[in-house]
Amino acid sequence: MYKRKTKAVFFANRTAKIRTLFIILQNFLEVFLFFSLSAISLFHYVNSARLSSLGKRVQKYALLVYNPNILNYFFEVFLKESAKALKDNDVVEHIFLS
């Protein structure tokens, strides 16, 4: 026979899911901002080094585009950090789509 959960249990599960979501979102933003800022600084460093080595006539035709491929490394670090944060906050079980 189907047994209804009490309101306290229902809200406790909801609170745990919301807390887990906030932890994951916070870690995602921290890692994303770290990599985006490091990519921007790397972009400026590469451009300044490349443009300083070129002659004055060539500099105005130089391309100012550098796209580092950091997407794989970003998600690898994000998953490691989110797992560590969930473990540190004693989140044993997290189900995202229920």
C-alpha cells in the first residue's frame, strides 16, 4: 500500500536538493571565472609578445584572435571540485531530476 510522506520529510528532501544545487552552482561559477580570467590574461600576454616581435608595418595587419582550448580542462576541474565540495558538506546522495 502506498504510504504518504510527512511534510517534514518532503521539505527536508527539498532543502537538501536546493543546497546541493547551490553548492554545484557556486563551484561552477568559481571555476568558470577562474578559467575565463586566466584565458583573458593569456590572450593579452600572447598578443603583446607576438605584436612586439613584429615590425611596425606588419602590426596593423596582424590578427588579434587567440582562442585557447580550455573547455575539457575546465569541466575536469569543475567535476573534481564539485565532488570535493559535496563530500565536504556531507551530501551523501544527490538526485538532480526527481
